[in-house]
Amino acid sequence: MLQMSKKGLLKAPIMSVIDKKVRKKRRWGKIFEYSSYERLLPVGKEYEEILNELIKEYSKKKSILVTPQEIASKRDIRVSVAKRLLDDLTEKKILKQEHSSKRLKVYTRA
């Protein structure tokens, strides 16, 4: 949606990255509304902090099933980052990959 400025020029609205965007999609004569937002992309110290929290959390539990989507929704991070975190945990022998398919990977405690 474009807005008019004082000089009569069109300008795009300013949105922060965390703001939810409501989008409309037309399909088969119906209009569907859905909202989306970008998840965080931790790098450096933030990534290490999340990794250490996961190590503490999963070393205490005896039986767990973990997926990248579950970690991404709990920590509000991207799924690709959650996959990297789980790969790091498998290298450190804290988790092991139990089941793998084209779309879903399930991890359990090693």
C-alpha cells in the first residue's frame, strides 16, 4: 500500500522486520488472508548461547524426540539455523538422528 507524502510523491510504508504482514491470496473465487513474519537469524555469540542452552536442556532429559521445526518455533529462529544447531549437537554426541525422510528429521538423545 503506497502513501502520499507532503510533496505529493508516492512512498512505500516503513515496516520493521518483526512486524507481521497480512497478505491476501485469491484462489477459486475466495480470498484467503494469512500473516507471515521473518524469524531471527542468530550469528556468533547469539548462536553459541542458543547452542549452550540446548546442550543443558537435552543433557538433563532422558527420552526426547526433537525436530528442527520444534526448535525453530520455540526459540523463534529460522528452520535452517535449527538444522545447523541439531547437526552441531549430533557432532558433539548429545543427540543422534533417529529417523530421516525427505521432509522431516527426528533426533533422539544419544
